[in-house]
Amino acid sequence: MSENQNGCSPSDCQGCAHAGTCNSKPQDFHKPANAKSHIRNVIAVVSGKGGVGKSMVTASLARMMREQGFSVGILDADITGPSIPKMYGIHDTAKGSDDGIFPEIAKDGTKIMSVNLLLPNESDPVIWRAPIITSVVTQFWTDVIWGDLDYLFVDMPPGTGDVPLTVFQSLPVNGAVIVTSPQDLVRMIVEKAYKMVRQMNIPVLGIVENYSYLTCPDCGKKISVFGESHIDEVAAELGIPVLGKMPIDPALSEMVENEKFYEVSNEYLADAVNKI
């Protein structure tokens, strides 16, 4: 049985209020940005599972773009596990006007919006159902006054659930970077993230592997803490480049703990920045 562009068979359309109208073109769910926002590029940073350092990669990419003189923002879409503001030492509550909400500005000029900036206490847990969470993420695009940005990086929650779907459907995402680690099941996890992004018709710019190795401080030998990496062969199978391999770097971790990520220069992601 034939299907239309939206994957529906004729029998699926029986009784549908939109029967006969969905064959023309897929429905566009994109939301307009705030009237005072002018954003040229939206880059999503995604992962198939949690705990791979996605926020570290997001902030590192933003930092390197700032170093090159671009105007940059970070939309923290990880509503239940926000970490971006603390990395930059931001603890103030976001303010607004009749035109929308103002993002907080880090010491390096990066504009940041996160649910932590809206909570009475940043340590309060976000115990919301999915419709509320996705609504907040959408408002970070429609209601936040981002101003003039060359790049807006979206720190996505892990997995392939409601929030990633909302971001990909609501925002004009230009490309996605997949973050992973050299642990077991990496092939399946990367493929899930890759297929999600491609099904949304968004280009996958490449893969960043985090926790690739640990450099011995005494002899300089690279130690594969989580086992040997297979990211090169996985990337080759998918036809996408490896944009960087980040080691376990105590210096980076220290900058996060000291809330001074605005001073970081992450040389491991130079290829990723060039690709973007």
C-alpha cells in the first residue's frame, strides 16, 4: 500500500480532519523567533544517552566561536538537568520586559538561557510533565530576546524523546553535532541519535568523542580508560566525520568546578569549529 510524504497510508486518512490535504507537503511546525532576535545559525548538540559530557562539548564549541570573534548564545534545553549557567558562574535570575525575557550574559559575552535562571532556587528540581517542559523549551526560542547572534548552540537533553523532537520541529536547526563516549553499545547509541536527526531532515555535522583517553601525568602515555575507541569505524559506516576526541582533562574539569568556563580554550575541538 502506498504512503504519502508524511508516512500515512490511505486507510490512515479515513475520519481525519486533514484528509486529502497532507499530500501537498509536510506540515511546517517551525516557530517564529522573538521579534528582537536575529540568529543566523542554530546548532544542536545531541547524544543518544546521558553522561557523555554533552554540556561540556556545547560550552566548548561556544567558547571557541567566541574566541574567533563570533556573537554566540547557548539555549540550555536540558530542562531537568541544566548545567550551563553554573559552568559560567551565572546565578542571577533572568529578567524580562514587555518584549520578552533577557538572557544572562557570561563574562566572555556568551548569552545564556536556562531554566535555572527562572527558578526561585537553582537547586530546586524540575518535576514537570513533558508538555510543560517542551513548552518552556519553545519559549526559550520565541520569548527570549537573543538579539544579534552568529551562532546559537542548543544543549539538548539526552535521548530521542519529546524535547529533542520539539527543538528539531520548532527551531530552524542548521546542523547537529553528536556527542558520545568510547563505552560499550556506542555503535547502537550513536546510530539512534544519527537516525533521529536525519529523520528530521537536519544535517549531521559529525561526531565528537568525549572521555577518549587519559594522558598519564608522569610518562605522557594515553590510557584508554573506557576501552578502545570504535568511533572512527562507526563514523565511517554512517558517512560522517569525527570532529574531535576529547580526553579526560582535569584542567577542564577544574574550570567547570570553579565556574570559570568563560576562560576555557578547548583545543581538542578545533576541527569541530572549522566544520561548523
